[in-house]
Amino acid sequence: MPAYSKLIGKLMGLPKTLLNMHYAFSRIEQRQQTQLALSGRALSDFNRTRTDIKTLHDAEFKVFSQFGDDGIIQHLVNNIEIPFEQQVFIEFGVENYTEANTRFLLINNNWSGLIMDGSAKNMAHVQNSPLYHQYDLQALNAFITAENINSLIASAGISGEIGLLHIDIDGNDYWVWKAIKAVNPIIVIVEYNHIFGPDKPYTVPYDPAFYRTEKHHSNLYFGTSLLSICDLAAELGYDFVGCSLTGINAYFVRKDKNFMPALTAGQGFVDARVRQSRNAEGRLTYLRGEDRLKAIKGMPVFNTRTGKTETL
């Protein structure tokens, strides 16, 4: 009986122990975030003093972004006059926001923001984190389409001029930007599909239920070519100013605010070296070069210049 009683006592104390562990890990995570933010701020301040930044690649550094996008964003917002009331960002396709391109902008520059993701679990993770009470951040669970994007933005109380819009939904990126009327962003970031190359005006045909893995097991059939998104940007009044060094994100600045040379798709194209292809069983196959495009041969693409659907 004494051993049994001791076991019961240990079990009864377990919830408090777990709570203490959770608190301890949370404190460690916050300290790490603070150290990362301070390092990023030092890099941002250093970039302000540099005279050798000629391209976006020169400004890259990583704090919370997956690659060097934190540095690019800091370079842009440090050199564009954006009034306080317009220091607002919208980013969607953020997963749980642990690794995201606007997180450093939120923490370092104290911008307000709206993030959206199709996973309720991901958005609950953000809502239950210290970020949610420390900063003016809204996290909305939504599967984004061209039909609902404007109402989603409006539901967050955001309208008119804003500082930055980031579109990364691995599918209808072209169509969603084309549909946005609720806001007029100064900076726009759009993920492009590098395997379409620099000179093809292709996007996936619009499907409001588009899900990358279901459309093709390779995970290579998604999004828009750089040329198509550059064409759309020009129609909407934006200059293309470059891509991230990894060849994932394209950057656009509204013409009335741009301080950088405007580029053509051919001048700014970066062919990504990430290898994310998968086989029918979902295992990585690490395809490179032309083999990536061959993997999705026969899939339909919409030619944004002719307005017709073609086959790869």
C-alpha cells in the first residue's frame, strides 16, 4: 500500500509538473526569440549604413524567414516612406507562423498584421502564443480563394493603403492577387514556380479548391511563372524589383514608391535549387533541372498572355 500511495501521489502531481515544464520551455523560446530579434536588428541597422546594396540579394539575412527574406523586407521598408497608419501587413499561407516572412517585421518594426492559414490548428497555435497579446496581430483560419479574399480582409477591419502584402498559397497565387481590391499595398511579395522558367506566361488554371499535393503527387505543379506574375504586377501599377536568392519569392514595389531599378522577368529570374519533388508514395525524389518539368508533363496550364489553356 505505501508504494501504491506514493505512485498515486506522483500521478496527482504530474499536471503541475507538466505545466511548469511548459512554462519553462516557453520562457526559453521567448529568450531565443529576443536574441534572434536583436541580432536581426543589428543586421538591419548595419544594412542602413551600407552603400554597396545594389540588388535585393545584397540585403538578405534570415531571422524568422525560411531563407533571406527578412533582410529584403527590412531593406525595402527602411528605404520607403510608409506612414504609421499604413504600417500594416497581410500574409497568408503562414502555417503556424514560427517560420514566416512577416514575423520579424511584426517584432522588430512593431507593424500590425493579419495572417491567414487553412489549418485551424496552425492558427490556434498563434492565438495561444505570447505574440498574440504582445503585438497587434490577427490570426484567421481560412482556405483562401479569389471569391473570398476581399471579404476576409474586410472582416479584419483592414482596407485601403497598407505597407505589405505577401501571397504564398501554393496554388492560385496569380488569381488571388488579381482579385484583391480591398487593399492597395505598397510592397507585394508573391511566391512563383521557378520550374516554369523565365519566359513562359503560365499559371495553374483557376480552381477554388486547388490543393497542391492532390493536383499532382510531385508537389511541383502549382502557382504561377515569374513572367505571368510580372505581367500582372505591371497591370496593377507595380515594378518588379527582384527575387530572393533561393528563387522562391518575387518582390514588387508600387511605382509611386519604388526606389530600385525596375527589372524584366528575364533580368530578375532565379532558378531555385530547392529539391522538393515527391513520388506517388509521397517520398522525396530530389529532382533537378529539366527533370522537374518533365515530372508534370501533360498537366494543363493557363497562358496569361493568350488567355488559353495549354498542356505542358
